[in-house]
Amino acid sequence: MKIAVPVTDGKLCSHFGHCESFTFFDVAEDTRQVAGTTTLKAPEHVPGLLPKWIQEQGAAIVLAGGMGARARALLEQAGIRVITGVESAPAAEVVNSYLNNDLKTGSNVCDH
């Protein structure tokens, strides 16, 4: 399983479409342990581009602070689980919290 996290300055970026990069965490499903990570510069912010790009990277889950309704719908249509309302923290901490079933989420901080 691959988890995508939008990142700016090493932390989860609160606005999905305005991050510097994405860190992709490869997770062994049987052990729920991170087996590796890859960080890629985010493509330019063009409506509809990020969901397709994330799908091409093989992500199954996106952990985000805030995300617009269109991006969420496109990701979900591609079979990608979307979790929003995640507080900004180092990306590895966010993923580990998710894997340990103790990820705390609030409201989607994106208003469009």
C-alpha cells in the first residue's frame, strides 16, 4: 500500500494543492510498517492535475489537511481513500499515527 502526504518544509501541508512536494510511503500491509519513502516535487497547481498524478504514483491513500471538493472527488473516483482534517506535523509522524490507528483529524481546512 502506498500513502501520499502533501508536504511543505518537511511537514504535512495544510492545503493539498499548494504543497512543495509529496512524500509517498510504501507500507507493508501485513506488518503495517513503512518499507520506504519517496519524495517528489509537486507538479504545478492546475485543477484536476494532482489527482491523476497521485494515481500514477500508485497511491492508495492520501492524508491531507485541507482539500477542495473536486480534488477529493477525482481521487475517490480513482479508488484512492482520502482523509482530510489532518493537523500539520512531520509527514512520518502523520503516517505512523495513521498506521497505529491513532490519527486525529478535524475539519477540512480548505474552503473551496
